[in-house]
Amino acid sequence: KALYARINEALAEAGVGGEDVFLGYVENGPEDWTFGFGRAQYLTGELKVPAAS
């Protein structure tokens, strides 16, 4: 909630009206990424999945 409010505040400071702000947040995992060539490199093992920090 705080992040959304701060984004809206910062945009308002830049002259963007609150009614013009649309934010969407979607979580995803390694299976959702591709770095080209039509392959999901984390799933194929071509790339190692980064460790969570």
C-alpha cells in the first residue's frame, strides 16, 4: 500500500492525475522467463536460477 501511495504521490508531483495512474503487480518465477531463442533457459538448465537474497 505504501509503495502504491508513494508512486502516486511522485507522479502527482510530476503533474500526472491520480485517475491516470494504473499499477499492476504480478509475481512470476524462473519458469516464466526467456532470454531469447524461444527457450526458457532456467527450465532447460542453460542458466542457473539465481539464489534469493
